[in-house]
Amino acid sequence: MVYQLKMNRIMKYPGSKTSVIKDIQALYNRSGCRTFVDVFGGSGSVSMNMDSRNIIYNDLNRDLYTLFTALQKHFAQFYRAANALAMDRKLFFDYYDGRIVMDAENPEIERAFSIFFNFNTGFGGMGETYGKKDKSLFGNYRKNVSNLIKASHAIDRMKIENMDFRSIMEKYDSPETFFYLDPPYPGKNWYVHNFTADDFMELGRVVVSVKGKYAMNFNASDALPVKVFGKPSFVREEANQNGRPGSTQSRKIAFYTNVVATAMR
Ligand SMILES: C[S@@+](CC[C@H](N)C(=O)[O-])C[C@H]1O[C@@H](n2cnc3c(N)ncnc32)[C@H](O)[C@@H]1O
């Protein structure tokens, strides 16, 4: 029998990359680098599951910075507040419908909690509800609250940054740095900060000039990456949350990397 360790995951997030963690870890190990920089960190699903002594989590979205910082500084109080709603369906929906507010006697925690709640019950940072008011809404929230305790150990190890990709890459670039790059795709406005075609071209210029190593992910079906970066180093077919590899629901993820990648095929 094969047992798999459960991945750390604390929120629903569009474009989250838990399905390719093994490939990212393998490239990082192969690179010989000592610092892992998750440049477009999003939900933290990559940073929280990487094995490295130095992990830098970065995202331009201020809410994500506020949430991860509060989880580091005030975990016990945050968890108590989040768990109170996970234990009581009525309280959960009272908060969801705005009939009650959270009083954690600390505005930083209250703000971080509302961000966590919004990510878990709405569409990421955009605040547009996609979660239906049904059983799965409460169930998913409960699941992610119960994931918090294990994830908090991983979050404690991360250094948290809130910078544009150009600045963070300049700040940490060295021959010992590995950049993981999972940018938004131009034309898909899923996030608070999205990417223009110019940002994409700029990222293309930055990656070719780094002293360190990098691995970059795109959906293999997107045309622009091939135009800008050429053929990917390799492609992984992964199941999405509802499907299996080979099913119509699975997606193909392209990897571009300057770590010798032939052995990864
Ligand atoms: C595809 S998502 C990353 C998903 C992440 N790998 C995960 O597993 O959750 C892209 C992220 O890039 C962030 N972002 C957008 N523009 C950025 C910029 N100029 N610099 C840094 N981050 C940016 C967005 O806020 C979003 O969270």
C-alpha cells in the first residue's frame, strides 16, 4: 500500500499548484540552490509544501500579506476565532450573511480573519461570490480551518514579502536562489493584480538575466508562453480537483526551467 502525505492547503484559490509540487521540489533539489523564492505565491500552496531551509513567500496582493503575517504573529487567537465558526453552522452563516461581526479584540486578527473567510467562501481576492450557499460552502470552510494547525508550522518557516515580481527578483537574485514563477495569465482577470501582455514580456526579459535558477509554470494550452519562451522544458498532465489524469477534466501544465530538465521528462 502507498501512503501519501496530505498537502498543506488553507484556501480555495484559482490557479493553485499543489498538483505539481513534486516536480517543483525535484527541480529545486536538482538546482543545488539554498533559497526558494515563491514569486507569485498566491494561496501559499507551493511555499507551505516545499522542503527548503529558506523559503520566501511573495505576492503583490496586500490581503495575502496581511493574512500570512497574522497567521505567523497571532496564530492561537486567529485559530480560536476561525474554529468558533467551524464548530457552529448557524454562526458560520450568520457571519456569511453579515448578521454578526467577528470580535477578536484585535483589529489585525479581525481583518485577517475576514480575508481568510472571503478566500474560502468567495472568489479569491476579488470578493465575487462563486461559492454557492450550500453544504459544500460550510464543509470546505471547516476542512480548511482544520488544515490550519499543520499549515501553521510551515507558515512559521516562511519569510513573507509583498512586492512586485521585478523588485523581489532583484532583491533575492544570487547563484544560490531558485525562483518559482507562477504568474497570472494575461487576459484572465482572476486576481486583484492581473498581468498585461507587457508584464508577461517583461517577465520574459527578467528570467533570462537572473543569476539564479528558475522554474516557471503555464497551462500548456496557452499560446502566449510558447510565442515568448518557445517550447516548454517538459509538460505534466495533472488531474484537477475533480478529475484524473487522462480524463477530460485533467489539465496539462508546461514547465520552463533553466535547471537541466531532460531527466524530468
Ligand atoms: C497563478 S496565481 C499563483 C498561484 C500560486 N502558485 C498558488 O499555488 O496558490 C498568480 C499570483 O500572482 C499575483 N500577482 C499578480 N501580479 C503580480 C506581480 N506583478 N508581482 C507579484 N505577484 C503578482 C496574484 O496576486 C496571484 O496571487
